[in-house]
Amino acid sequence: MGKIILTGDRPTGKLHLGHYVGSLRRRVQLQNEGNYDRMFVFMADVQALTDNASNPEKIRQNIIEVALDYLSAGLDPSKCTLYIQSHIPELAELTTYLMNIVSVARVQRNPTVKTEVKMRGFESNSVPLGFFCYPVSQAADIAAFKATTVPAGEDQEPMIELTRELVNRFNQTYAPVLVEPEILLPENATARRLPGTDGKEKMSKSLGNCIYLSDDADTVWSKVKSMYTDPTHINVSAPGHVEGNAVFTYLDAFSTDQDFADFWPEFQNLDELKAAYTHGGIGDMKCKKLLNNVINRMLDPIRQRRAEYEKDIPEIFNILKQGSESARETAAQTMDDVRRAMRIDYFDDAELIRQQSEKFKR
């Protein structure tokens, strides 16, 4: 059994900095290091439809946006398999089987589900069944490819834990054919749950507090200028607080010593700036200008690659089609193992056919 990475995103909009530091940046790094046998990255359109069933056009339009974000961030289809979830019907089959070995109460306890339900404003009796069950669907996504590693933010830890439970239960009930995955968290602890520009929640498309990978430099500056800092830091001379200050959280996630050398040489690193800010005498706007430079330096090569990929959109669809065909072959092999383990591979079970033949002989 090889080392296999699987990860993906719901195609409900363009990807933002939270996606980038939470998983996407690490995916590119892992892809280029070459320490894994295979890497699968997918667009979870089925899961996106669980709370967008009446607006499939939203998902349809954003498939290409997410694909462009993947490619422009550095994912290489020659090194990883990019595919669309709905084009792997084996995933729906495995989801059904896994649903039979998990209780409603267990899914209900999942804190990620609770948070997502609250964010979307669902009433307790109006949660779509597909949305409620998507942790099981996510487990099937992972198990179908026998993934050993799932790069994700810490908000996904409860999901991975449920996947491990379901895999373990399946293996004990039937046969040990599925693989328990491990989560791979971002190395930078700050990046594990990047807040939105408002500083109050994690960055989320639905909350409108995102900086997107495809934002141009002017848009980034506009968003950085309005970012939440320290509401008590009214005067420049007054001491500021870095805790809960979104600008400093973003600097923690993105800035390097080289950024300080190039953009604010008065300080050698972020620790020195923090010390000065908390002592007093540093204005918020100067800190925001630094952050703006840091983010735009990081996004510039991504923007350049995206501009090139946008010139040939049919080729992007071709990449996704080929990836989906390759991914389906792998999932189909797993499902052969699953059916055999569950003893529902009736047509391939020669012993079953022999026994039944003997039973009905006259």
C-alpha cells in the first residue's frame, strides 16, 4: 500500500487566502517534494450541491474558477490527479454503505457540522439530509482512494476522525480493505484557521470577508485597508494589541524576514515589529501597507500563471476530464474490494454460484 494524498474544495466560489494557507500551499509543496505515490485533488461539487440544490448554476460556473486557482497556485496535472467529484459514481455507492454503519447521533455530534449548520442559518428541522450526511460522503471520498494523508485545516479534524471511525468499523465488520487516514495540518499554526478581514470569523465566502487568490493588487489594498486591527489603538503613540488583531494574524501567516528587509528595514522580523507596536508609536496604516506588500508579492506569480491558463479554457476542461477518468479507475478498484469484503460481488463469486447450484439440484 502506497502513500496517497487526497484533498479538495467545494466549488462554491473562487479560492481565498484561507484555502491557500490552510491547505493549497501545502499541497503544492507536497506535490513538488515527491514523497507520496499518488496525489488526488478534487472539486467537491456533490457536497456543494447539498446546500445549493436550487442553484446548480453557481456550482457549474465555479468549477472552472477553482480549477484555475488550483493550476495558478502551482498544482501540476502531470504530478497530481485533478478531478470532479460527481464524475466518480463509485463515491455515492460507498457513501451508502458507510451510512449503514454510523448513527444519526454520531453525525449530529460532529462540531464541524454544527458550525456549518449555524453559519448557513438552517433551522433544526430544515437541514437538507444531504448536507447533514456530508461527513459520511467526505469519508467515502477519502476511503475510495485509500488515502493515507489528508492536508486540511484544523476545522476539518472532526471530519477526519469520523472517517477513521467509519473505516475502522467497516474493516472490523467485513474485511480490512480500507485505509485509516491521517490529517496533515499546516506547519504554521496561525494558518490553521485564518480569520476573515473582519477578524471575527474564519475567512469564508458566505461571510464576505475574503481576499481571493485572483484579486488584483488594487482590490487587495482596498480589503487590507479596511481590515480589523485593535479598536483600542486610537492614537499612534498608544500601545497596541496584536492578539485578535487580524493584520498581525495575517503577517504571522504570510510574512518572512525578507519581506521586512525589502519593505520595512527598520525591523528585522515580525517579532521586532510586534514589540514596537505593543510599546506604542506604530500606526495601523503602516502595518497594513506592509501586509499589502507581503500579500501582493505572494499573489503576483499566481496571477501571472492564471492569466496564461485563462487563454485556453477548453484545455482546462480536458485536464479535468482526463483526471476524472483516471480517478474513477482507482475508485472502481477500491469498490471491487469493498463489494468482495461485503460479499455482494454476486456475479464474481464462483463459490456462491456453485453452492446455489447444488442447493437447487433436483
